[in-house]
Amino acid sequence: MNTTPDITIARVYDDPASDDRTRILVDRVWPRGIAKEDLDHDDWNKEVAPSDDLRKWFGHDPDRWAEFRNRYMHELAGNADAVERCLKCCRKGPVTLLYAAKDREHNQAVVLRDYLSQRMKSTTT
């Protein structure tokens, strides 16, 4: 069992790394301009993405980042099945969470990576 979480994030528009990682799309809607057969991914867990209301409220506004993080963490805490689906992959080996947002620092994959890492650490201690 993997005890050290190895969770990275990447934009769907980036070239995939050549390593053997599980790649999970974590957006609620399919990314624009990419055909489903063209995205190198293993899973699309749209249920783990922020709710439509939260996503629309945030609007990728960095001024709302702290509140978005709090609200999304709260949603994740109440979304056990979708979170467990991600954790199951994390327990097997390295994972890359894929997202489409332009902002690399203020997006749901950043929050989800931190949340999953913390969950992995708390189950191994």
C-alpha cells in the first residue's frame, strides 16, 4: 500500500508526463476543445468537482479563493463516495488530477490535491 501520497495536478491542455500515473479528470464539465478520445486519462470523476453553484459563484476570482477553498472542503467532507473513488486510486500509486482552468494556483484541483493528501496522511498515522 502506498503510504506517502503522490498526488500532482496538471491542466488537460498540457502534454502528459511520460510516467505511469493514474490520470483523473476532476472537472464537472468536459473541457472545451478536447475530444474524449484525445484526452489521456484513466477516469473522469465529475462527482468530486465543486457543485455548479459553488463553481459559478467562484468564477475563478482570486479574491474569492480563500472562501472557495473553505466551501469546497466542506463539500468534499460531505461527498464520501466521490472522495473515496479518488482515494482508492491514490492508495494504488501516483495520481495526477486533471483540470481545465487557466489559473494554475486557484482551481479545484489544488484544493482536492490538498484534501486527498491530508486524508491519505491521516489514514496512515
